[in-house]
Amino acid sequence: MIGWVRIVGLGPGDEALWTRQVSDTLAQATDVVGYIPYVNRVADRDGLVKHASDNRLEVDRAQQALTMATEGRRVAVVSSGDPGVFAMASAVFEAVEAGPPEWRALDIQVQPGITAMLAASAACGAPLGHDFCAINLSDNLKPWEVIERRLHLAAEADFAMAFYNPRSASRPEGFARALTVLNEACGDNRPMIFARNVSLPDQTIRIVPLPDTTPDMADMRTVVLLGSSRTRIIERDGAPIVYTPRSI
């Protein structure tokens, strides 16, 4: 059997948002490798072996997947959202670059998924309808000084912004610091959107003016979007629509 590695995106939560390509890959895989809750999203079946591990073992997971592929296994490395957005694709390629020469000869593909920021944007309208950027607020792999500088520059450029990993139990202070920077840099009432468990039955969408936000509005199951100075809110019966115009 010829082995391969497919780095696949499981989308934000709802299996209906998987691509057909990803579904086909999971049907063909002999092994699934990934973070525990993401591996648990893949249904058990005969012939499929699951290899779940802790969130901070990305490189170990990548090395395990590549090793199994050299042994002829068909390995799906799963991420939530899109595997190329703060997820496993980069980890696998870091391992390939640093690993043995035979890993470079493997059949490796990245198969995209719907990111949490795109699902969150769709759930409330089109706040990312013009230029935007995505920033990971975790300082596990980069210093806070880099995060703060990027927040300032994004605000200066008047991007809409999407924030991943805003606040965890182990680092609750990071999002508070980010809000302080954003309030100082933006200085207006642009909307901040808190999308929790987006695409799942218990999804919640909360739209709050930036000055009224508090750190406890976000956790690790929340993706946070911030509009630009031009982002608009259309009030109506039911949930409002948030969008950023296409032109300046």
C-alpha cells in the first residue's frame, strides 16, 4: 500500500460544512492524527485507527503522521477550520523541512476547510467584506510585543480584524491587554463580534461596541471579529446585519 498524508480542515464544527474532498479523504484514511476534540469529530469505523494528542504537541503529531505514511499508511491530519490558518499544515511542513529526506518524497496534500472567522462573518452578515487581517492572540509561539505591534499596525491600516485564541484559562490577561491596545488605537465605537461555538446548535453571536467590550466575553471557543471604521450595522427585526462596504 502506498502511503500518503492529507492535512484536512474539519471546518468550524458542523459536519455539513465539510468539503466533499475532506469527506472522501476520511473515508479512505487508515489513520487519523490530531488534537483530541478534533479527532473525536471523526466517526469510528472498521480499519480506522485514531491517534489523539494534547493541543501543544503539533510537531510530535506531524512527525508521527509522516512516519506512518512512510510505512504505507494513509494518514489524515485533522484541524478545525482550515489547516493552513493557525493549524497543522505549517507544523507538518516544519517537520518535513527538519526531517529525513524520505519525508520530502511523500505524497502530501493540504485540503482546505471553512475557517471559524469566515463562518462567524457569515453568521452575522459580511463584516470581513473588505480588507481584513487575522491575528492569533496566543503568545505561546511568539512574544506579546509582536502581537501588540501587529494590533497597532492593523488599527492604523483600518483593517477589519479576526482574532483567534483570544482568552484561555492559562493566559486570561492577553485579551484584556489586546482590548486596551485596540481601544487606544481605534478610538471609536466600531462593532466587535463574539461568535461562540459557531455553526453548532448552541452557537451564540454577540455584537458589542468596542468601548463596551470586556475580557470575559471571549474564551477559547470564541472567534472574535472587529469591524473597521467603515463597518455598518443594519438594524431590523431579529438579529442585526453587520457588514463592511466594498468600496472606499
